[in-house]
Amino acid sequence: METIVGCDIEMEFREIGPLTEAVVRLRMHDGTEMLAQGRANRNPEDPSQPRVGEEIAAARALTNLAHRLIGKAGGDIEEVTHSKAHLLI
């Protein structure tokens, strides 16, 4: 039997001068929420390209989220098995 569940991901950007910040929020189907952030800092000598800063900040926020999810999953496994979980990304 196949089960399909979903989750919601929202991402917001804030640009302050050369700094771009991304915040990503994940809402799992069971109500669990996780938040992660990423930043990009443009060299003042480089031309302003907001989309590039958003891409870098988003990638860093999603990488941060991935690490948090692996950590949570490891903790969930350890609760059940009472053994150290070794998960890799």
C-alpha cells in the first residue's frame, strides 16, 4: 500500500545593502515545524544582482535545513533503538 503525505515550505528574503538573508520554514504533515536561515554577503565592489544573493542565501538556508532534518531523524531513531544513529547527507 502506498501512502502519500505532503509538507509545506516557505521562504522569505530580506535584503539590507549588500546582505541578503533567507529564512526557510518547513511544516511537516504531523505539525512539526523547522526553521533555518542562510546569508549571502555581496562584495561592495561587485554589481548589485539581488537574484544571485537570493540564490546563495536560499541554498545556504536549505543546506542548514537539511542538516537539521538529519539531526532530528537521528534523534528519532535513537529514541526507538536506544543506539547511536549514524546518518549522512
